[in-house]
Amino acid sequence: MIEKTAYIGYIRDLVFLLRETGACAHLEKEKTASAFHEGREMAFREVLAWMQHQADAFQLPKEELGLYGLDPFVDSLDPPCSKPP
């Protein structure tokens, strides 16, 4: 049986990577004014919003998952300064 901490670590890392890649898509959109990169950025924002909704539905602690305090449709997608432990 896999420990709970492994699942939390997996989700935290995934959130970090989604935010990091979404932030890169935002920069590309700003640089090129490309509809493709605009759509890519929106896709990352949508995925992060769904992850927040699912965390609420399953009563998972968003603080531990790196999903707390983020409004994916308003806030910058830049991840926190350092990668989670």
C-alpha cells in the first residue's frame, strides 16, 4: 500500500509543473500574440481549476497540495519560488 505522503507529493509536484508550464505558455502568448499559446495557457488554468474543485469534492487539503490561495483564472501561474519538498 502506498503511503498518503506519496500521493500528496505526487499532486504537489504535478501542480508545480502545471503552473510552471502554464507560466511559460503565458510568456509565449505575450511574446507572440499567438492564439495557440493563448489556448495553451487557458488549458493549464482550466486544469488547475478542476484540480481545486476535485480537491474540494474529495475533501482533500488544498494547502498540502499546493492549490490553496490560487485563483487560476486571475492570478499569475508562476509557481512558488522553490519546488516543493
